[in-house]
Amino acid sequence: MKSHHTFTTSRILILCFTLAWASTAVPVFPGGHVTAAPVPAQLTDEQFWKLSTTLSEQDGTFRSDNLLSNELNFQYVIPELLQKAKQGRIYMGVGPEQNFTYIVALKPAMAFIVDI
């Protein structure tokens, strides 16, 4: 019984090492980079409705809505954010207040604020 267990453990270890090696040997993105699809100038009513319904949770009663931020220093990251993020892309944020500040600073083509 012990030899069967050792054999099975050895096979699992060999499989794990093989998968680990294969995952480092195969490039994830051919060519080294991925290009984004162009951002539409605007969404149609149908596209917006589909996004709203598929990204939203079911209707219901919620005990509270927190519309305030307890973050006092969120604006200090804006200079570095402007250096790293490109304007005209898509912005996705979580939470209320700071996102509006970031959206104004980054000037994205489209913005989404989601709550998880």
C-alpha cells in the first residue's frame, strides 16, 4: 500500500513540475503585448442598458448606502497617476468620492464606478 501511495505522490509531483515548467516556457501574449479594442465615441441606449443590467445586482433593500469617503489623502496620488495612465482610455473605479476626482484628472473616454 505504501508503494502505491509513493507512486501516486511521485506522479503528482512530476505533473506539477511539468505544468510549472510549461507555464514559464509558453508566452502568454504572442508578440509581447496586447492591444486594446478602440473605445466607442458613445454607447447606444441598448448597449448602456445591457451594461447597466448585467453589471448591476438584483433590486432589493439595502440597510445603508455609504456615500462618503474616509480617505483624506487620495488626491496626492494624482501626479503619479497622470504619469502612468494614458488619457482617453477606460476608467474603472470602486467607491464614490475619489473616483470623480480621478475621472476629472485622467479624462478617460469612458468611466465606470462599481461597488463590490
